[in-house]
Amino acid sequence: MIYVIKVTTNKEDKAMDLIIEKVQKKTLNVQSVFRPHGLRGYIFLEAVDRESAEEAAFNLPYVKGIIGKTITYEEVKNMIEPSVAEMKIEKNDIVEILAEPFKKEKAKVLRVDKQKEEAVVTLLEAAIPIPVTVKLDNIKVIRREEDKEEQDENQDNEEDNEANIM
């Protein structure tokens, strides 16, 4: 069963460490302790029975108590399993940086790391091309390299058509 433990906000990691230490010291029937990214003030504890969960969290700093209702794995599955978002950013794309310190700068993508959700870019307006690592959340695609190639082909075709007309 998975139990929800209320802890002091921003002290989730400390509370988890204290609970893990207590579980290991007393050899309680606790399978796992986890804290989903982005959920503040709560940690989850998977234990065989409620007594083990209560003993693991009892009288520890930063722990406020156990919430009465137990939850199932299906309810927390989307919080703990990494979701692979569809990456729309590719190598050689021209992007705009949305976050400081390079806000509103245009850059060219050198490489994309999908697992870390980062891209290595070089700034277009910079005098010296320096690679900068940026989170994918902080950039948006302005122009694709293939779009540019298609535009060049279309422009060449238009020029050929004009030459044939004249």
C-alpha cells in the first residue's frame, strides 16, 4: 500500500533521508520512499501495513503526519514514470531563446539531448560562436533547415520560370 506523508514544504529530501535512515535502522517493512518531481509538501511511502508506515514517519523533524487515505500505484504512475514528450527541435534548426540571460536571442541548434531535455546551441549574433546548453522548455523553433532548403528550391524554380517567360 502507498501512504501519503505530509512534510514541510521544500524539506522533502531531508524528510526522505530521515525516514530512510529510520527504516534501515529498525528494519521496518517499507519497500520504497519516493518524492515525485514538482509535488511539494508530500512524499510517498510504500509499506506492507499502516503500522510500519506510521513507525517510519513517527516523531521525525519536518514530518507533519500521514494522510489517512492510501493510494494505488495507478494514481501516482504518471508522476513517477518519465514521460517522453515529442521533440520538435532538431539539429540545425534556428531557435529563439525564451529565458534569461540570452532572452530573445536567435541561435542555431548543434545537438539535442532528449533524455536530459537539453539542446546545445550557438548564438547567431555572437562574434565568437560559443556553444550554450539550454533546456528545451526555454527555446522555440523559428525556422527549420529543411524549410529553408525548400524555400531555396522554390525560389530557384521561380527564377527558372521567369527566365523561360522572357
